[in-house]
Amino acid sequence: MGLNPSKAAKWIEPYFYNLTNQDSNYLLNSWNLFESQLFTLFGDPNEARKAEAELRSLRVNEGSHGFLYIDDFRSLVSRIGDWGERALIHHFRKGLPSRIVDQLASHHSRIDSLQELMDINLVLDTRYHERKNEKSHHQEKKPEASKSIFFHPQNSSSSSQKKK
């Protein structure tokens, strides 16, 4: 087997060559143990901390779509420990643009799950972008304001004549 002589390849090589030896084979029989050992040796010990910092600063960029924010948010949540539903709701809401938060404020019932908040965000964000497209499409169809069809004399002969 032609393995890359990287650190990880050098670590796993004896396990591949000694598959019949039970002492080294135990890692290959348990995915969780194997994954844990790989993470211990080669993983980023600060991954959860970095993900938490990114989650705290994650915001919807102006003009961006809500589904992209949800995707980024879920990705970061998958890399952190259990924060609990209320904390995740708080951080998700904190990253929303004011146009969405204002509409959420008029929502009459309490939002009790992150999924519900994400669903409502998608509906509101989709409506916003549809309306924005309608407005821009409507603006394109308006006739261009051309020169005025009315005559506005600057120096007409009647105004330049002297009274006798």
C-alpha cells in the first residue's frame, strides 16, 4: 500500500500491516475509538473554542440570503458542545438583520425551538428578497425620465422687450 509519508500515514501504517495481530487491530474494529484516536493525535484541540467564537460573531451580511446564514450556523453548532436550545435561539436571533428581527417582534407567539425560528426566518427572508426583486423589476419597467416636454423659455422675446 503506497501511503503518503505524512505524520498520519506513519501513525496508521503499523495497523494496516498487522491486521492479524489483535493488539493493533482493536482500533480498526471500533470506528468511535479510531476516530477518537485520530482526533487526539491530529485534531485541532481548539476547534470547539474557535467555532464558539465564530458563532458569537456570525451575522447575516446585507443582501445575503437566510438559508446561507442557517447553513453556516448549523455547521458551527455541529462543532461545539451542547449549548442548549435557548442559547442557540439567542445567538441565531442575534445574527439576524434588523429587517427580520423587527418582523419577529410582531410575531404573536413565543418561539420555543431553533428550528421554528429558522423556518420563520426563511419565510420572512424569502418574502423580503421576492419583494426586493419585484421593486427592482418594477423600477426597470418605468419609462426613463427624459427631457421635459414643456417649453420653459429662458429669454423669450416678450420678457426681453422693454415697455414703452
